[in-house]
Amino acid sequence: MSMQNFQHITPPLRLFHGPDSLSHLGRELDRIKSQRAVVICGDWLTKGPLFERIRAALGERCAGVYGEVLGHSPVASVEDAAALLRRVEADAVIAVGGGSSIVTARAASILAAEGKPVSELCTVTEADGSLRSPKLSMPKLPQFIVPTTPTTATVKAGSAVFDPASGQRLAMFDPKTRVQSVFIDPEMILSAPRGLVATASINTLSMAIEGLTSRSQDTLAQGTLMHALRLIDQYLPQAAREDDAAVRGQLVLAAILCGQGTDHTAAGITTVLGHAIGACHEIENGTVNAIVLPHVLRFNAEAAVAGMADVAAALDLQRSSAQESLQQVIEKVTTFFDDLGVPRRLRDVKVPREGLADIAAHAMGDWFLRGNPRPVRSAAELQQILEEAW
């Protein structure tokens, strides 16, 4: 056995969990000498009583509120948020909500600092198939997050916004937009509907499985992802039955562990199809993940034997042969999704069969596809998976 070369760099994160967590927000802003913070959130928050808790935590530091976040972070709303950041001369950003609020805050910070359109800042595919990410060199506003859902977006450095004109996700990558501090407050995480908590946690589960079965081998990430799966297995069924802040808090921690772990691994087809279908058909990524994951696991089976053994161990399944491990994992996740009442077929969520070829073609341009354990050689292979899931 030869010793492998790899690097594992863990970005700093200050995390506050529990009933006292929001009391640290003002102190965290004081630590960076912020006086002009802007809150970015959905209109549900600005119209409800929880917003006063955010205002109270900010005190005199609130310089503005962008309360019009939309699902999947469409370009126009990100541009509007960026304009507000520039107008009020913000010195920090507070994202309150789920993945769309968090991504909108990061992306708006990039636009506000770089002063260019998304089309000039996003990763592009060159003629030879290689990917090129522009260097986003300007300083970025510090990011602070008060999550309401268990989203892996909390700890990421990538910000993918949706362009309705082209139907494409435009991904911008800037490590300077990683969150500085996260505040996991019981009242905030109880504000999300159970269904949204479930689909976000399904996204965590599928990402963790894809990270463990990807081509990347990183022992530290492996441990992080396996524990994320254990937490999902233990707490998601309970979260689907009752509203318990402690249970939801564990799911938020699972999402953070998964987000950190998958920074050091790769993703695959399930993530890619969630991206390709979710924004275009206004379906939560987690719902798409649940529908396609069993079919993707079968597609990848021979190329992901070692990773599948890790998945089986994390889910406390009796392992024997590779084929039995695969079948046990598929049965486990399928039962999981059935118990949560998640749709089983793409037709059940109104994805038209005649649109599958176009979805497959769009998905081939997603850079996450490169991490799939079995190389995807053509859109026809993706279309076959979609047909099986339809």
C-alpha cells in the first residue's frame, strides 16, 4: 500500500447552536467592526414576528433589508439585492432562511463587489470540455447565516443562480464568500414547514451518499459524511412526525457536516439531475434527489463498491457482498422516502416525458458530473436514468 498525496484544508467556521445563539450575532458583528449590515431573506420573514428577533439581535447595525428572495435564486433578484448592498454601503450580510436566501446573499455580494454581470463571473465550459472559473479577486462582504432549514448551502463557497432566459444554472465560486458565523436558533429552525425540512434533509442524504461513493478518497471527509448519514437516519423520521427544535438542530448539523465533507469529495448524477430539473420545473432539489437516487445507485454500482460499503455501514446495514450492500442501501433509502411520502416517479411531479432529452442535455454541462464514480459518456446515459425514473 503506497501513501497517497492529498491536501485537506478546513475553512474556519464559528457556529452557535441553541436558544442563546442569536444573542451572539451582535457580538460577532462587533468583532469585525460592522455598522451597516444588510439582512437578505424571503418576504415570509419580513411579514412575520420572527423578524423582530433578527432586528433586536442586530440593534443599530441594520442598514437595510432585502426581503424578496425567490426560490433557486434567479438572476434578477440577485441583481436587485446587489444593488441594495451597494446603495447602503453595506459592510456585512445576514442571510436568514434556507438555501435560496443563503445563495442569494453570497451571489449578491459577488456582484456588488465585482461590478460585472453574472455571465462574466460564472464558471464556463471551454470548447475542449474543460472548465474555467474567472478569478473573483475583489474583497467580499462578510457573510453571517441564520438558517431556517437544514441546507448544505450554509457552508459552501459556490453560488449557483438561475437564469430563466437560458434555463441554465450559472455557478460562481469564491472562497471569500464562505460564511463566517452560523446561528442555529430553535425558533428560526421551527419556522420551516415539515415538508421543506424533509426535502432539504433528503438533499443532505443524497449528497452524503454521492460524496462517499465519488472518485475522491479523503479519510477525514469520509468520517464527516458517514456521521452526517447517521444523523439523518436517526433524526429525519422523527422530524417528519413532530416539530422538535432539538431534532431539527441535529438535521442542521448533519447538513453542515455534509456540506463540509463534500467540499473534499465530488458529487454525481443525483446532484446534477436535481439541479437540472429543480429550477426549470420549480421542484425542490430534495424531491428530485429522492426520485432519481435509487436509479443512479444502480447505474454506478460496479464503480462505487468501496463507497457503498461505507454508506451501508453508516446506515447500520448488515454488509456482505457488494451486490447485497447495494440492494440493502436501495431498499433502505426507498423505504425512507416512502415513509416520508415523497413521490416515486418524475411523472408524479409533473415532469413531462418529452422534456427528458432536454434535461439530459442541460445536465451534461454541470461540472458536478465529473465526480460521478462511473464516467458519463453521453446525454443518452442520463436520459436512460431519467426514463427509468419517469
